[in-house]
Amino acid sequence: MNKKELVVSLIFQFGIWLSVCGVSTDTIQVKHLNEVVVCADKIPVSLNKTARQIEHFDAKNISFGNNSSLSEVLSNSGLVQVQKSQQGGGSPVIRGFEASRVLLVVDGIRLNNLIYRSGHLQNLITVDDNNLNCAEVLFGSASVMYGSDALGGTVYLKTSDPVLFFDKGRLLSGNASYLYNAANSSSRYHTDLNVANGAWAGLSSFSYSSFDDLRMGAKRNGNLPFFGARNIYALREGNNDRIVRNPDTLLQRFSGYTQFDIMQKVLYQPSKRIRHLLNFQYSGSSDIPRYDRLTDAKEGKLTNAEWYYGPQKRLLAAYHLNFSKLFLKQDLSAIVHYQNVAESRHQRKFGNDWRQNRTEIVNMYGTNLNLSGVNGHISYNYGLELSYQTLKSSAKKLNITNGSTAKLDTRYPNGENSMWFSDFYFNSITVLSSRVVLNSGIRVGYSSLESMHNDTVLFRLPFSKISQDNFTWSGSAGIVFNMSEFNRISGSISTGYRVPNVDDLSKIFESTPGNLIVPNENLKPEKTISSELGVVLGSQGGIRFKANFYYTRFFNAIVVAPYQFQGKDSIFYNQVMSRIIANQNQNTANIFGFSTNLSIPLWKYFSVNGTCSYTRGRVVSSIPSYPLDHISPFFGRIALQFKKKNATIESYVLFNGKKNEKDYAPNGEDNLAYAPPGGTPSWHTFNFKASCNLNKSIVIQAGCENIFDIQYRVFASGINASGRSFWVSSKVLSE
């Protein structure tokens, strides 16, 4: 499709939607909502009182589009870069930090656990976006608010709560939706039911998603050579592996999976002051193929016949208590929670009958206690957080031909593994005048870790236990100057930290044959000092401009490097003399960048919105300095939107700059091996989506992503992005 055809197509689609939706000619004025209230700060606060950059997504934003998971919601916003190693993945990158250095929080409960790694994670897909009331991204360090891991940012997710009905004639309400996407022949089903009266309410939710193999784009990206075609794949026939030619090289074979999500909440509210809530969430999946590893090849031969994550399971059970106007007119919020996470990895080399199976079971127990109040012009909250986590790691080899088993080294220590956190925090917002607001906060805490190696036959290392204790602290301060209702400038400085977890500290693992990772109990917490300047300029119904500039100094960055154990730099392991390597605090880095957002109302019902983000990171503890990993290329989004009563139509462009090979971190986590020669090329896609409320109960949405069917791969990803994708969804609402 050329540009002329695209313009004609868009005009035609606009006309169809305007006709179908019965759009009237009443004028709807564009209004900027300056007083958006965010909840990720543990106390509701308006954006014009916070010095940090926070992006808010309400339920309508989240549900408008072709979203297979929350990772698509973030990546399609143009505000967050998301990495994928397989279709069933999504690892957000925020201000040069990723994975264990970005914190995920659901309903006030942290998801990060003692085995979150520094590479790429897929845990975000275990949160059902159909259940979200809102999502918020806190950019920059949030350790004062949430503790360890919140170095680059925090993704805060609030699921929907049951709704009480005070109308005696009303007991039930619910929703049902269906989404189909042609690029991977996927189907997503969701239904929820709210049953309530004046004091009790229950919300039941169920979602099921089925994703077939993903089809990549068919057109070359400009003059660049075609990249990532799935020419061959492995197939098991009888007791032998063989190479099969893929008849459709655009179809990324063995990338599909299925998933289901369940949520049950029960609310009891005997009075306006007291609120009890039981919160149960469960997410489970089929096996999820690790697509990038299935494409590894050497001399035209595939390396792996199998490589997949076993069913990924997450269970959360929590009790929430809210008690307003307690002593000193403070509001109390308390959470007692439990989580169980099951993960596994399964791989088998091509031509080998032995499948390696490694399984991790994590249990998390925690209590959060938060008190908030207002004293004159000061709003404050303070609290205590306690968390205890355990890990059981197991492994075995299975001969898929004769069913025999053999010992295999576990990914983590095969004995008792545990971590303990206890933190106290205090935050305040002080309104000095109608124009000036101060933010401040502090957190102090203690953490401990213990890991046991019960069986050292495979390792033959002269120790069985490793432990570490850390005293932690962080602080923040900021100022907001509101020049007018729609114009403000803000500045802040904050510190952040990440305590080494079991993945960092205790792993004894053969990363590659001849290289053995051993524990290093001298590992220290990673730390950051960050500063930020924010500017908001605009007027009621007029142009709106936002910009945030930031600088972060990253200390004690943990990297894998050669190491000596008991004076030796190598050890005999698995019948091979192996080089000893370990995680070490070696790097100091500088990270700086900016993000901007420009919104322009055009005429009547049309507006233009654009975002762009730039980050640069360099390791400066080495001479010469070199690039830091997890640094996204320049990226953003430009959209033209039509919005009027019962119809919303949007055409938008997503774009990424080029990531040259010389800008990749040496030995980093950015998957240069899965990028085209020379690095990741720049790319942009044209997209279209529309939503129509046929009546109060029925919503129809449809769209097309990557209209020109361009072939591209997102930076650091191991799978090509979707090609041209037509999608349609329907929703039935009962309020």
C-alpha cells in the first residue's frame, strides 16, 4: 500500500465509522484535566502536587486497542519501551533500567521476588489487563515509596474492586468481551460479574487467551535487507530430530501459547469508615516457547530442538483493611498477603535425547501497614512493610526416548533459600502557598538473605551456605511551582537502591560450557542518585506541552566478570576445567535523558498528540568509558485523534531510532546476537484504531496495526514484531 492508498483508506474508514456511530453535530470542547489523581504514591495526590513524572492510564485507555497483554498497553503508548524474547513476554525498560531494576506492584503488593534477574522478564503478562481499573508508571527512583528494586521506575497496577449497590432492586452487573487478531489468529475472551447489596459485594472475573504463531511483516524496512525469516525449524519424528523447511517463512513457528486468568474479590463495608476486602488472583499459562533460543543456529544447523518455559503460574491471596478517621483523624490501610509463583525452564539440544528440566517455586509472605493524614497544610503518610520470601529450586534430566532420569545442576541453590525485608518509611506533601508545594520522604530498612547447598556432588565446592545482611536507606525531596492552573515547573532529587537477591548472590550455574558462575557474598546493594526537572506549559483547551529532563548516577552496578575463588581463577566442573566468574560491583555509570509530550487541539473534534523519549547511558568507571546496557534508542508516538460523544478514531505512528552495534554494551543483556548485522535499524509503523458505542451496552472496536506490513524487530528483542494486523473486538456492558 502506497501513501496515496493509505490516505484514501483512512478517509474511507473515517466516513464509515461516522455513519455507523451516528455521530451528531454537537460540539464537544477539548479540556485538559489538570487535576488527575494518582494512587501509586499510597495516598491519592493530584499531579500538580508531585515533583515526579507519573503517567496515568485509566480503564478506557487500557481497553482501547489490540492489547494481548499489559506489555502491549505500555509499548503502544509511546512512553515505555518493551523488550520481548518470545511472544509470551514483555519486559518494560524505564530510563535505562529493566527487569530486576524496575519494580512491579499490583494492588499495593510488590511482584518482584528473590529470583528476578537482571536480563529480561515476562512476569508482567501474569496480570490480566481486562481487570485493571488503572495503571500508572512512576519514572525514576521510587525506593522511598516501595523499597528495593525501584531504580528506573515502578509500574503500579490497580485492579477493579467490587461495587456496592444501594438500590434495593439491583443485585447484578457485569461485562463480557471478545478480541480477535489476525496476525496471530488469537482470541481473547473475558467476562466478569458483580453481585452486591448495600454492605456486601463480590466481583468474579475470568479471562482466556489463545495465541497462535505470530506472523512478521512481509515488506523490507526501507532499503534494509530482510531479517529474521523463519526458514527452518526442528521437528521430532520417532526418536530422531530433523530439520524442516518452513513453507511460510513469515510465520514464526513455535511462538504461540495460551493463558487464563481468574480474579475473585469479596468486599464487606459495614459503614463508611470501615472496609474489608478479600483479593484472590490466579494466572496460569501453557508452555511458552522461548522463540529466540529456538532460532539459534551454527553452520546452518539449529542448536536447540526444544527450549520453552513451563506453565507460568502466579497466585495472590490478600486481605485489605481500610479504616478512616482513626486516632488523630488518620486513615489506616493494612494488607496481609501471600503469593506463590511457579516457573520452569526446559531445553534440549538438537540431536540429543536428554531434556534438561529446572523448576523454581517461590513463596512470598508480607504485611503492609500505612497511615495517612492531614495536619494543616501538610499531607503525610508513613508505614511499615515486612516481607519474607522462600525459594525451592530443583532440576533433573529426562531421556525422552527411554524415560530414564539423571541428576542435573539446579539454577539456584538446591537447599533452603530465603530473604527477609523490614522497612519503615515517611512521606509528606507540604503546601507552602497556592503556588509552591514541597515533597519529601525517607525510608530505612533491613534485609537478610540465606542460601543452602544441600547437594554439592555436581559442584564440588568447599562450602554449603552463603548469607548476607544489609542496612538500607533512601531519601527524596522535590519542589513544585505552579505558575498558573495549567503551567508549572518542578524539580526533585532522590536516591534508590536494589538489594542483591538469590539470582545475584547465590547462583552456582554453568552459564556456558567452560564458564562457571559462583557466589560472591561480598556483593553490595546497587545504588542511584537521581535528579529531575519537569515543565508543564499550556492553557485550558489549548496547546499542552510537558517535558522531563533527568540525570542518574548509578553506583555499584552488578556485572558478571572473572573472579577468583580461594585464590584460583578456574575449577574442575562437570569434567571440564572451567573459568570462574561471579557477579561483582564493578561499574559506575551516568544516565541522562528526556521525555516530552505535546498535545495540540486542532478544530472541533480533532487533536494531535506526540511523545518522544531519549536516554543515554555510559559506564564511566572504566577508561575509556563504554555504553551501558538496557539503553533504548530514541522512540515515541504521534497520533491524530477524532473524539466525539460515542466515537473515537485514532491514526498513529510508532517510531524507534537506530541502535548501532557500537552503542551496545559489551557482554550486556541487549541481545546483539539477535539483531541484524550492524545493530537494530530504525523503524516506524502506521496504525489505525476506532471505537464506537452503539448504545449504552455495546461497544465495538476495530483497527489495523502496521498497515504497511513492515518487517522490524524492537531493540533487544529476540522475535520479530507483528506484521499487518487487522483486529476487532466487541464488549457488552451492564452497569
